[in-house]
Amino acid sequence: MSKTPIIIPISDLRQDTSGIIKHLAASREPVFITQRGRAAAVMVSMQEYEQTQHDMEILRLLARGEKEIDAGIGYKLETVLAEADALLAE
């Protein structure tokens, strides 16, 4: 079962910005910010943001690889594995 998302109005963010940022860093869970009762933004910790960006870069590389395979462009397996190891080591 998934956790209930943390949803706070923007007025709470204004009043307790420091506390909310501390919570983000400790929990690594996103906080959904509402404005006038509607979703306005999502806040995540820096660690979570960096992990997401890293994951997206890997997905971009995989998508590019699929297009290159479809186009008949290829690389040696050793080269591909070396690049993958370098990305995963970051």
C-alpha cells in the first residue's frame, strides 16, 4: 500500500519553510504544495532531485541506444559496458 502524500497549502510553506525543508531532507518524500486548494508545485530534497536527474539521463541514453539499433548503428559491447559502468559509478 502506498503512503499518503504530504500536501500542504502555500501559506504553511511561508510560515514554516525551514521545517518543511528539514522534513524533505530527512524523509526524501515529495511535498505537494497547494494554492487556493489546487496543486501548484512539488518540492523534493536535493538528493532526490539529483537521483531523479541521474535516472532520467540513463533512460535518455537507453532511448538513444534503441534508436541507434533501429537505424543499424552499433557499438562494441565493451564500449557500451564501460560507459554504463561510468554512469552507474556517479
